[in-house]
Amino acid sequence: MQISELLTPRDEVLEGRFQGVLQAHKVTGDDERLENDPNRLLTATYPSNALRNVFDRVADKLAGRDSQGGIMLTGPYGSGKSHGLLVLYHMFNHPTVAQSWADEWDIPIDLPTDSDAAIVSTSETDADLIWEPIYRSAGREDVLEEIDRYPTTDHVEKLAENGTYGVFFDEIEAWWESFSEEADRDLLERNRFFLQNLLEVANDPNENLFAFITLLDRSDRLKEILDRTNPHAEDLNATGDRERIIIHRLFEGTPDDIDESTVRSVVEQYVDSYEYPIEIDEPKRYENRMVETYPFHPELLDLLDSIYEAARERQNVRGVMNVLADTVRQVHDETDLVVTSDVNPRAFRGINRTLFDRFTSDKEELGETEHGVDLLQVILLYTLDDRSQMASTTQCLLGTFKPDETTVDRLHMTLEGLYGTAHYLDKQDGSYFITEDPKLTALITREQERILEENRDRAVEKLVDVVRDEVFDGSVYVYGYDDVPDESKQTFVVTLENISNGTLTSELSDFFEERRYQNTVQFITPKQSVLEDDDIVSKAARVFGAENLRGKVEDEQGELEPLIRDEYRQLRKELESRYGKWVKWSSTPDGDLRLRRITVDPDIEAVKERIGKDTTYVGEEIVARVKENEGGIRVGSLLNDFLQFRRLPVLLDEGVFYSAVSELQRKGDIVLEGNRANFYVGDLGQYPTEIEDEMTIRHPDNLPESVFREETDDDEDETGDDDSGGGITDWGGDDETDDKTEDDSNGDDETEPTETEHSTETVEVSLEGNSARVLKSTAESRINETTDTATHVRLSYDVGALSKSELIGFIEGLPNGEKIEAKVVIERDADE
């Protein structure tokens, strides 16, 4: 008897396309997916106790028995929140299909036929104002136009004015926590008022509005807002019927469709064979449990649940179902019951790669030992369970035994023979576990512990070396440990601490304060903790400890060097998995600097590739800056700005800048000015041979029309030849000629020259900017060398807050003049 004779796996399981992860934002997509197909989704949904509780709440609101329409679905990752949210969404969006499903499962609810819904998943939608995608989804752009700062309750009520309406939020906490309480205070306030108004309307007995929100309970700030109206909360992780959910999700039909008598006959063969040393309390009760969990052994379900519950990223039902779906696909037509040894251990290598590698090594040592690998797999899974960390003899045998393959006694003999054969298998008080420390590795462990206790800094130094030289191939500096040069070429710096954006901004402000080239230092931060993680520091100490043993221990078999390489490899892979995030700087509307982190691979070329995606903004920034400066900006000065100021796009090399200038000039977005007011106008086919740093970049809007006129033959005579391949427009030169005829210079000394009148006028020319360079550039363009003479210069500085000593230094740096007057505005402490 095989499982396939009693149960039919769903097609997606058999075809290897099982969707253990449901994504709420896919419900509105065009692809054929489980999320956006209400028939498929509902067919694969078991109405758990938790979901039935939610359905009861919805039914109470619809029937007028309760006013509360705000409902929160809580639980850890993988507990089924998104699945439940999608089921509820389809109840509102496809009420006819959902009503048929509810009737089939005897769910007492009458769904309105005029209902509609909008769903927002912040994993896809990164809206500053969360209500905007809701109203657009509802087709109520007219209401959006009425909204001022945030939707009032009147605006919210319009969502349900044509029938019952459901608003669904998935993963809203991550979106909420992405706002800064300081920088995004206004956005937080506006969104807060909307959420409060939404939940207030949902709690109104006269309004047919529902609000469903999935929560991990990780944001106290958001939870405080949501709790104001006391919405119903249902923990989907505490449903109590997890096994039925799993079985229904993987197999066709319902759990009640199975032939229980046949299942019991299969189970009895197992229970009747369980003999010493297997220890089971109340065999009949155990048999009933096995019937309930069929086709899975209850020990397997308990173990998987424990592993995923204790894992760093709890996945719970989702993680268990993914593993079981893969197992069912492989063995459904080969066995009558799925036990622990049927599970492929590769699914768990991410939990503890070291232990998995130890298991792999020992598996090769066992060779053809009958059921040896099966037993070792069971021991590995129990070792990975943080709660047990070892497998009892009973657990080893229950997880491997099958009546038609072996006997309990033979299996027990094999188990006992494993100890001493498997290099990394250890035993304590009759229980078995995979260890990282056999023989020579035990010495490494002791050296590791000594380093951590006596000289932890050496472990950190090793960590620094591996990050710099192994993970990033020696092409980076490590922040806090290496001296970072201040130079115009790009430099990459890796940090070891995973700290908040606010703390990082503060710390790097101190770093950049004394640096000239600030925009040539690119920081890469970890996406998971490194230096602050004792586990990773411990791994570095292990590498250092293993190296310390060279020449100090007998190693006739040459085991030490492979162990060192193995420890090095594991540390490097662990560190690679924790990087990285490229720190990108940008300017806020207030002119302040803010950072955001962009995910990149731990490879400098990959980082450069990601940075290179921003090069399109170089040209935009050039145009914007020269447009603000009427006199233009010198090429070299602007290039220097790009290398210095973090608010500007990053230049991977200076060629990117020169290429951008050349392209802009050719397209006519800018004009280049050479010596003696010679202009290169792209629209006129005038291109310089090369872009020189002394040239000035001018914006077309800041130049007179004469610059853009085609040259005449006379003009060409005046400007001379141009070897650049294009003409040059000469603007602002002397129109009068020095050529004279013979009659005008006949050498008659008796003729006295006629004295002409010379008149002047006073003109004020405004020069504005934030640096001497800008003022110089403006003066060069607005003041004529031959006709203008400056007689008076009035300077006015807004200098911020200067101390007395700083003011004195500022005054000492001013140029001399015939007369200098200065008025200084002082903010002086008033007497109390």
C-alpha cells in the first residue's frame, strides 16, 4: 500500500511548483497564480479554527450583531497571514465564488453580492500616502482630488457608499517603520490620521466598511494607532489544527475524504512493530495520533514544527509545508508513510551550514551501511532543533523504521555501529548528535575559547582581514581599522556594524567633516550584524585558533590544513551572506543630506555596476547647476564639486563627467565657452576638440540670442579659423576695425587730431553665489575688460553662526581697499 493509493497530491505538488509563499500584491497581477485565482485558492484553503473565528467577526458585522469591522491578522512569518488575507479579499471581491466555498464547509456567513475590495501590499507599493493606492484601486480619483492633508471620515465613508467595501493591508509594519520620526514627521502624521479615521469608520454600525491588516506585532508605534478603536485581533499561529491545514494544502479533497479504516491498518503495522528499545507511552493513543496526521508520522511534524519555530527567521506552517511538499513529490508512490528519514536534509542546510557540512562529510564515510545515512539524517535534523539538539534512541528509530524494510532490532544495531564510524557523530547519555568538534577540532575549539576569553581583539582582526581580503578581494578599506585616503579617485569602505540610518548618518558626518573629497568614498554596510554578533566573532576566533595550532600539534594524517581551509571557507561564506548595502546619499527638500541603503552583492564590480545606474543623473545635475548660475561654471570647478559633495551623483571615474558634458553640448542642452568669449554651440555644429577644465559651461537660457545665430562670412573673418571641425561664435568683441586707408594716414604733421568727447555712466552689476569661484565666473561674463572700471564693491555675507575668533579670521581674509566699512549683525544674549 502506497500513499498515492489513499491520497492524491495536488498537481502543483507533483509538478514541483508548490507555492508555499503567497504574496498579497500578486492578487491583482495578470499571471496565472494561486493568489489571483479565487477558485484555486479557496479550493486549496482549509478553514482553520483561526479563520473561522475571523469569518464569525465578519458575519457579525454584516448582520448588524457587532459594529466592529476592523480586523487584524497576527502571527510570525509563515503562519498564514497573507493566505488568510487573500481568502478574505476574495470573499469581498468574488462573493459568489466565496459563498459557494463557505457553504461547502458549513461556514455560517451571508456575503453581500454588492461588495468590492482594494488590497495594498507594501512589499510592492511604497507610497508616501497610503490612502492613494486605495482610492485609485476603488476608482475614486474624484475623492482624491477633494482630499487636502489626509482623508477625513467623510472621505473614508465614500468608499462604501455604493455597497460593502473591504480595505486590505499586507505587511504594513515594514512600510510604517521605513519613515523617520524626524525627517518624515509630516507624512507620519497624515498617514496616522488616515488610519485612525479608516478604523473609526470601520467601527461605525451604520457603515459597511471593513479594514483588514496583517501584523507581525513588531511596531509599537503602529500598534498604538491601530488599537485606538479596539479592532478584533486573531493569532493565526495559534489555530490548533495545523496538521489539517497542511494535509489539505498538499492533497486533493478534504481530510474527511480519506478512508480511515485503511489508514488505520497501515498505522497498526508500525505501532505493532515498535518494540524495545523504542519507548512509547499509551500505544493506542499514539496510534490514533498517527491516523490523524497520516500520511505523515507525528514525530516528523513535531520535529519540523520545532525546528522552524526556533529558527532565526520563524517560518512555521509555511516552512513545514515547503519541506513536506517536496518530500511528498518524491516518495508518495514509494512508501506508505512519510517518516523523518524521507525528508531531504538539504532543505535545512541554511539553518546551520557547519553541521550540514559535517553531516555530508560523515555520509561519505558510511558508504553502503544499511540505513546508516537514513539514521544520520534523522540525527542531523534533531541536532538542528535548538530545543533538543540531539536525538534519543527512540527518535532515531521512529524516524527511520519501516516494517517492510527492516526490523527495529537490526536498525538499532546499525545505530550503535554508527558511533565511532561517523567522524562527526557524538553520543551523550544515550542520545546522538552531530558535532562540530571531533578529535582535532576539539583542540581548535579550546584554542577558540581561549582567544575569545583572553584576546578577543585578535579574533576581530581576523574578521577584518577576511572581510577585506577574502570577501572583497583586497579592494576595500575596513572602516575603523584602515586609514582611508582622501583622494579624487573612488574608494570603497566596508563597515562591520549594522546600525540604524540615524546612527550611521551621525557617525559618518564626523568621518566626512575634515575630508575634501567626500563623494569619492563609497560605504558598504552589512545587511545583517557582523561585529556585534558574537557568533560570527566566534567563527573568526575559530579560524585564528586553527591557524595557531600549526606546528604545535601532531598531525600525521594532514588533517589540520583541510580543517583550516574548511573553517576559512565557512567564515567567508557566512560573511558573504551578510553583505551588503551600498550607502547612497541624497539631498532632502530642506537641503540636508540623508542616506538610504541599496542592496548589492559582496563584490566591488557588482557595487560599481549598481552605482553606474545613477550616471544618468550626472547630466541632469550639470544642466540644473549651470542654469542656476547665470555666468556659468568652469568645467574643472564643476568636476571638483562632483568629487566633493555627497548630494551629487557619484562618478565612478572622471570620464563619466567629461562624457556627460560632451553629450550635453552636442545635444544643445549646454553651451561651452572658451577663451575670449568664444562659444561652442552644438545646435550650430560647433564642437570643441576636447573638453578642457578651463572652459565654462553655460546654460542656453542665460546667453543672448546672438550666440545662437549662424556666422556670416564677415564673422568668420573676424573669428579666424577653427581646427575643431565646427565654427565658434564670438560674442562681446570690439566691432570697430583698426584698418585705415591711405588717405586716413597721409603723414601730414600739421593736421591736429580732433578731440572727441568721453562720457561714462554708473551701472551696478549684481554678483551672487556661495563661493568666490561662482562670483568670479559671473564677473567674467558681466563686466567688459575694455569699457568697464570697478570703483566700488559692496560685499554682503550670510555666514551662519561665527564665534568671535572665527569672525576675526574671516575679516583677516578680506582683500584691502581704499576704504572699508562693515556692519556685523550680532545675536547677543539678553540680560535675564
